[in-house]
Amino acid sequence: MSKNTAADIIHLHHGSGGQHMTALLNDVIFKHLDNPTLATRHDGAFLNLGGGTLAFSTDSYVISPIFFKGGNIGELAVNGTVNDLSMCGAEPKYLSLAFIIEEGLSLAAFEQIVISIKTAAQKAGVQVVTGDTKVVERGKGDKIYINTSGIGVVRPTAAISSARIAAGDAVLVNGALAAHGMAIMSQREGLSFESEILSDTTNLNFVVKELIETFGDKIKFLRDATRGGLASVLNEITTDCQLGINLLEKNIHVDTAVKSACELLGLDPVYVANEGVFVCIAEASVQEEVLAVLRKYQPAAMILGNVTEEHPSKVIMTSAFGGKRVVNPLVGEQLPRIC
Amino acid sequence: MSKNTAADIIHLHHGSGGQHMTALLNDVIFKHLDNPTLATRHDGAFLNLGGGTLAFSTDSYVISPIFFKGGNIGELAVNGTVNDLSMCGAEPKYLSLAFIIEEGLSLAAFEQIVISIKTAAQKAGVQVVTGDTKVVERGKGDKIYINTSGIGVVRPTAAISSARIAAGDAVLVNGALAAHGMAIMSQREGLSFESEILSDTTNLNFVVKELIETFGDKIKFLRDATRGGLASVLNEITTDCQLGINLLEKNIHVDTAVKSACELLGLDPVYVANEGVFVCIAEASVQEEVLAVLRKYQPAAMILGNVTEEHPSKVIMTSAFGGKRVVNPLVGEQLPRIC
């Protein structure tokens, strides 16, 4: 790549509120993201959502590197918040978008990120309706951090709540584990494998839509397994509902290259971050039908186990050989800045 | 201040999604900010707002220093987003709260910021309902950055739109200029003045409520004069509505100590950032009554001038001696990281 000149990079004055900032907004952000709501260019967006319950969610994305195999921070920032809203049983509708840019980021990289945001938003059917741009000095950030907050409308037949989880409910997962975390880690460590490991970042709103439209309140709980991985999510659930979860290790799917990377780096895939994996707790009576819906989207979906009264607040995994072990929540930081 | 030990500061593992993060959330964030919506601890919040139009706004706060005379980054992050919603003619209701913390921030400083957030939210009558915490390595941030996004319900009689601005409308300001920017600059430069300069950070939702309840659609436009100051806001307005604005310099109020600081640093107060100042464009027929309402909250409120067809897209200021000059928008970065 050729060296960037002064005109090719973001400077502090791009965050000033003055003419340079207006130019950056017009030349990069509004060029790609324009829609009638954003076009009003007020500090806030006006939204008509009708009645009903809203879901509201926020996440800041600080992933490093900002471009990774299978995606970049912009795509991740859209999908992550779309997925948080989806896990509320909501139809994601509107996003806010706030950049904290380190001085020196190339305009080309910034524009590529904005274009990915546009594409991911279109794919998920959401609109970016309001935003903010700040620039900090070199050494006070790391290229770019992005916050997206989102508003969705809770689907009328959704009743997602950990309070509804009961003994006997089925615990399902929609796909193979650990791809996102291992894509990032492999890139950071300079590892390569026979088959390339790609992040699993994707929008989950359409599979959730089908689950809720088909099964209504028989879907009791949804949570995406991001930071801390599957193990942390399941432990959060057991802590919340004061019930236990039994898992069958053989039903946890991890792709071959991902498994190799985990072994090489000494990581347990159940603790590794995902960006397209979620846990679904459903009434046992519909577990096979729920699995069939999940498999329409990802063939690696599995029934992992069930909820039990036997060991409250504990997740216990049964190995292929019948041994049992407690799956504790993540302690310490396994993979900093994974999302 | 005594040296912090390892247990007193934020570490990368506080952002892990695991046990340390849960402890930080419980011990600091939920301790101070708990409410029934946040207590569900889902990744998103469920909100019932009835029908009507919503306002949605986002801002990231990257101010340095994080503790300043008259406030801190936490208070600023609440007031700033409350004010952006207020400027939409909305009643601010709910905030999201997302931290990007640099490893090494003291837990005491973090807790003080969270307490200020709580106090500012209570004062403005808004609830923090969802959040996110990320931790980045030393040298990849600067103590703490905060994003708040907010949802408000647009007041039924509000009709805030730059498209409604017409020649003859009055241009008002609710108080004295440049206090926030000069409080920060004085602190950075180690300057002191006879009377201390305090940031003007405050919530503007109650004055806006009274304006809209009293004058309805006779209030045509509202915008807070933050980054880029009064000059940039007025230029944005004239650009949007393709009309001009006339200002009387003698009606622009700047406190004595603030004026001294501006002179010492060679800054024009109309370009300096404010955190409690807003511009109100109202029908001329009610300008005196609007002024009277503004003065109930801040005695320094003034009618600055009016909207004109004479010089489209230009802001022209008449000095005390009758001379006229064009007030251009801010070029370059005057005060980086002022909010």
C-alpha cells in the first residue's frame, strides 16, 4: 500500500463541528448512508413506530484488527446490535452510529467501513438514522471505535424472559462455535490453517423472526454467545433463573480448522466469542421443530441439552465417554478486544 | 492521592464478558444505576412508550480532562444527549450508556463518574435502561470514553424543523456564551482568573418543555451550541434553510472571566463550545414572551437578531459601532476533545 498523504487521513479538525467535519460527513458518511430520516441532519432522528413495546440496545465495538477475515468493525457494529435487538424478540428497525476515530486513520479505510455498515444495514433491513463523529489524538484510540445503539419493535407474540425458563426446557444452539474468536486470534498470531477461518458475523434477525412467528411464547429465551462464549451465556442463564443446564459435549459443533486453532492456542471453544451464534431455550415439546427451523439457516444447529432442577445455577457437561464436568463462567480475559 | 494498587484499577479482564466483568457491573454500575428496566440485565431494554413520534439521538463523549471545573464526563454524557433530544422538541425518557475504558483507570474515578451519571439522570428525569462496557489496553484510549444514546417522545405540539424557519423570525439564545470551552481550556493551560470559570453543562429539557407547552409551533427551531459554538450552529441553520441571519454583537453575552480567558488565548467566544446554551428560533410575534420564559431559567438570555431573506446562507453581525462582518463557520479544530 502506498503511503498516505495528509489529505488522505483523518485529522483532529474532522471532529471539530466546523467545515472539515461537515465535509467528512457529506463526502463519506451521508454519501453512503443517506435516507430521509438521516437527511434531516438534526442532532436526533424522528421515528414513527406506532404503539407496542420497544427494545433498545447499545454496544461499542473496539475490535482489533478492524479488518479481519470474514468482516470488519463496521459490519460487526451493525450485526451486533441487530442481534442484541433480535435476542429481545424484537424486529430491529433503527440504528444510531457513533464513531471515535484516532487521528491518522486513512480516509479509504474509513470509507470502506462506512460502506460495510451500509451493506450490513441493508442486509438486515435496518436504517441508520442518527450519528456522531469524534476524532481523538494519535495514541488516544486505536484506528476506530464504533458505537451502535438500536431500536426495535418487540414482536407481539414474543415472550422472551429468563423468568419463563422451566425445568425440562430444551437448550439449542444455531450453529458451530468459536469461528469469530479464532478468526481474530489466528490473524493476531499470524497462524494459518488448511482451510481459512472466517468470522461468523451475521445478522440473526430473520431466523429469530421465523422462530417467534412459528413458535410464539414456546421460545422462552434467546441470547447471542459473544464475549465469554457459550459457557458464559449458559452460566448467566442459570444464574438468572436459578436452574441448572445439562449439556452433551458431542452435540457441540466446532469446525475442524477452528478446533485445530483452539488446540494450538490452548483455548476451549466454549469460552471463545462468536458473532453469529445464539442459544435458544424452548419448550421441549417443540424442540425438534425448532431445530428444523434453525437448520434451515445453519446446518450445524443442535439440541445441546436441557434445563434441570437438579443442580441449580450450574452448567454440567457430559462428555462423549460419559464423564461429567462443571462448565464455569469465564474468569479473566481470554481474548481482549474481540468485538 | 496515594498510589493505586492492582485491585483499585480497571483491568482488561473487566471487559471480558466473564466473572470480573459481572463483578464490575454489580459493584459499580448496577449499584448506582439500578432501575426495573436495567435490572432485567438483558442485552436490550424493553420500553413502553405508547404511540406518538419518537426522537432518537447519540453522542460519544471524549472530553479531556474527564474531571473539569463544573462537571465531569459522566454528567456531560447525560446532559448532552438529554439536550439533543430536547432540541428535537422531545421529552427525554431513556438513555443507553456505553463505556470504553482504558486499562488503568482507577475504580474510584469510575465510580465517581457513574454516580454523576446517576445524579444527572435523576435531575433530568431520565432512566439509563441498557448499557455496555469495553476495556482497551493502555495507550489505546484515554481514561474513559462514554457513549449515550437517548430516546424521547416528541411533544404533541412541537413542530421543530429548519424548513419552518421564515424571514422575520426572531433568533434567541438562552444564556451567556463560551463557559464550557473556556473552563476546559483554562484547566488545560493552567490558567486561573479572579472568578473561577465553570462549565455550563446542564440539562435543558425543562426550559424546552415550558417553551413548547407555552408557544407550540411558534417555536420553529432549537439547537444547542456545542462543538463549533454559536457561529457554527447559526451557519448550519442558514445553510439548511437558505435564509440569512442578522446578529447584534451587543446582545451576545459573555461573562467577564470567560471574556478574559478568550482574549488571553486569542479565541472568539462565538466559536467556543457550550454545554448549556441553545439557539431558539421563534415567530417574531412572541419573541418578548419567549425571552421572558428563557430568563426564568437564565437571566443572560437575549434576543440576538432575526432571520432575513437579504443575505441567504450568511450570518452577519453588526458591531456596537455599527460595522458589519460575516460570521463564518468554524474552520479547523479550535478546541479538540471539548465534549
